[in-house]
Amino acid sequence: GLKIPHMGWDIVDFNKPNPILDGLNGQQRYYFVHSYYAVCENPDNVLMTCDYGVKFTCAVVKDNIIGVQFHPEKSHDFGLALLSNFVKICAQDNK
């Protein structure tokens, strides 16, 4: 009974701490538009998950690489905080 594509706001869970998540806690909502999800083979790389009929990986991290399946630019305050953290991390790495 779930509509495909998965479109709209949905709550994500954080699987582990990471500087990209600084200042973000509680239940965060991000904007999704997709018809698929990827299966992360290494659970250590799963940063965030979402449940849309099935629990799926919606953000991965490995070393200094982070990928998300939602749209942070459309995700209001939560997405702006995520993007702001990204900029801060990049600025620190370039010092």
C-alpha cells in the first residue's frame, strides 16, 4: 500500500556519530524522492536509516566520503544544518 516513488518528508535514524551530524539530534526529517534503495554491504558504513515499509540505508559514510539518498537542499532546517556541517568539515580539511 505504499506509493512509489517514495516522495515527501520522512524521519531518519542516526546509526553512529559523525561530524556531519553535529548539532542534529532527535528525530530528523528529510525530503525523499526515489523509487529504489541501495543495500550497503558493510554495516560500518551505514550512517542513517529510514523506514518506508522496510528499513533501508539512506546515508553512508566511509573515511571522508558521505552519500545521502534524500535531498538535503529541500530538507529545511535539518538539511541546512547537514550542509552547514559539510562546509565546516571541508573548511577544516583545507587548513
